[in-house]
Amino acid sequence: MRVRRAFPPVRFYSVSTVSAVVIALAVATFGANGVVGAAEAGADPVGTPDSSSVAAPPEECVGSTFATLGNIYDAVFDSLLPTLPAEVQQNAGSIKTDAHRDMDGLRVSSLAVSNHPRALGASADSPSLEYRDPLSGYVLTQLMNIRNGTAYEAITVDDMTLSQAVETAYLYLYVTVIIPMTMVAGTIPAIMPIGPVSLGLLISLPLRIGAKGMDLVVEALSNELVDACLVSVTQEEKDRAGQPVKDLRFPNHVPQMLEEIADQVLIAEDETCPAVGTLPLSRVVDRTAGYLADINTDPAVDQQIADQAARLQDFMKTAQVPHNLIPSDPADFTTIETLMSLGLGLVPYVGGAPTEAIIGLTHSHFGGADMSETVPLSDLTVTKSMTAGYYAYALSAHVFEVASGQSEGLTVSLLQMLLPTLSPEQLAQSVPQSDGLINAPNTYGLVVFHNVLRSVCLAKDKVDQPAG
């Protein structure tokens, strides 16, 4: 394994620690829209030659997709330098050099880094910005890394962009804290119930609201930082931002199946490359049949595949579906509708999937959808079918949860045989709910997959940008 250059022994810091300190200083000190790193009027940057003898290269103020942690460290350090002790001011150049050496000596696998869609090449109008979560964002990042040949490469902390740091830090927080917290909130039993309210509800409510609120805040902050003016960089620094070390690569191999998938997809754009989620089911059948025929070597089986695909297409063309009776996807809800869904989800028995479906139907109705309109099943989009699957699963899980609550007496009787010292009321209040575990595959499986399908398009569908 070769490295770009050798360094003396350095101190290795946690990526999350370095990122968190730099991000906190930058955002807290300057805000999302402040210009960071611009030198004081009439003052030369610390540690640089006299501007009269050396012409400084032109600089451009950039957002989080090009602002590296090294750039932000310099900007924060230079801005705070006048307030630091005299000893620090005298040794400012060496302190910055040591810090950059430490950050440059710490390398992180690209497999461990997530990124914002804009940093991956998405435009401001790409659906990948609207339909995303930390997990789907990570999947999209790794697909683009594989396609670009940068999988299993390494990036230095010094060259890591603020966008990469924010997305990666929240990904790990989401996986290790948010998801477990949400699942725990869905399993807290109804302790000390007083009518429809219980201590368990009061405990779980802040967890649910906190998780949803953090999602909204982090997504808004991440999008804001992309277009903000954070730090001034040269063209050379901009070209190097977020790029892996050229001569360092981890000795791993991408599975062939993932390579084939990555080679066939790009980041979706409304005008030039429609998302997979917008494609009709007939297109999915054609591609599936074509793939099966490509990997098969028996001509007889090829004919069977073609016959079955033709039968399925004929059936789909004749089957009519009232597609507008499929509620709108929760990802398309307005902020008010999202808050209503969260609040109504606390209503006993009917709260949750039923109220969410009602809000989805209301959203479609006031959006001008004709509820009586039907389309052939072959024309039903991937997104509509995935949304139907989401609601079918959620409603089934809700019915199971209600049925389990109705049969709670049997559960309490069985528990009392094992724990005769506890009263039936105490046992009933200790039985955990199953909502958090049952809905996990829907929330963190199907929804994530759906977001990926709405964020990527088929490379063969890409067309040139319309003139004008």
C-alpha cells in the first residue's frame, strides 16, 4: 500500500470529533450565510507572503460541497487569532501546519462517508433532494462512488468537505441513536393509564417528536449550507475538495452485482433523466424479462420467459386500477400535514396508519386528483405501487396492533401464571407495544428503497439538456 507522502508520527483523532469541532466553530461563529475566511480589510492572511511580492491566486466563496474541514479550520483560526494569547499568535503558522499535518495524516475509507446529492452532481431541482433520508443518501453516495471508480478509496480529513462531514455525522447518529430511539418509543407500554393518556405516552412523545424534528432541522441545515457562502478557496483547493487520495486504495473488490447496478443508474433529473419511480410497471416487466434472458443460456427457457412476460403484459393492460385512491406518499405531505399526521398518530385505536391514509387521500383530493379515474395496471408508476405497498403494510401492522391490544387479557393471564405476585393491572401496564418493531421494516426498509428509486434514473434514459 502506498501513500502520497510520508509524515512524522502524528496524533490520530476521531473523525467525528474533528468534524464536530470544526463544524460547531464554523456555524456558531459565522452562521450559515456569513462569509468565512475572508481576510480582514487591509490585512494579509497569517503565514502568507507579502501580497506585493507574490500575486495571490483568485478565490471564490463556496458552500459546504467545496469547503473542506482544512479550509474551515484556517478560517476559524484566523478569525479568532486576534483574541488568542500572544504566544499563540507568534506561533500561529506552526500551529496551523501541525494541525493540517494531523488532519492530512488521518485517512477515512470512502465506504464510511456519505454525501449531499448536490455534491454528487445533482441540480437544485433534482428529486434526490426532496426524497431522501440518511440511509438512502448513503446508498446513493456509494452507488455513485462505484460508478465513478472511487469505491474503497481513502480521503483525508483535511480534504473532507463540510457536506461530507455533516451527512456522515448525521448518518451515524441516525443509525446509532435516532432509529433505536424511535423503535424504543414504539414499544413503551401504557404505564399508569389515565383515560387515553398514560405515563408511557408522555415518555414516548418527546422521543417521537424529537426524532422527527431533528430530521427536519438537519435536512434544512444541510441544504442551506450547500448554497451558503462559507469560505473563500482557490480553484486548486476547490478541485481537491472531497476527492480521495490518488495513490491510496484499500484492497477490496466491489461485488459484480453492485457494479452492474451502479453502471446502469445516474442521479435523477426531472427534465433530462426521469427517476425510476416515475416509470410504468410495464417498463419494469420488460427490463426484468430482458435481464433474465441475458443471464440465461437455454433457448427453451428464453422462450418461456418471453411467453410469461407477454401474458403478464396483457393482463396488466386489461386490469384497471383507481390510482388516485392510493393515498399520497407521506414524503409529499406539506409541513402542516406532516405535523397533523404526527399528532393524530397519538389518537387511540385510529391513530397511525388510518389517519395517515386519510391525510394522504385529502392531499390528493385538494391537489385536484379525480378519485374515480382509472388507469391500466401497466401504466401504474413504480412510486404509486411502492406507496400502495407502504400503506398496505402500515394498515396491516395497525390492525395487528389493535388486535393484540384486544387480546391483552389472555397475555396478562399467561404472565400471571409466571408472576403470581403481580396484580393483573401491573402486568397489563408492563406489556410492551409491538408498533415500533413491526413497522421497522416498512419505515427503514421499504421507505429507504423507495427514496433510492426516486433519486436515481436509468443511464440509458438520459437525454441532453433542452436548449434555452
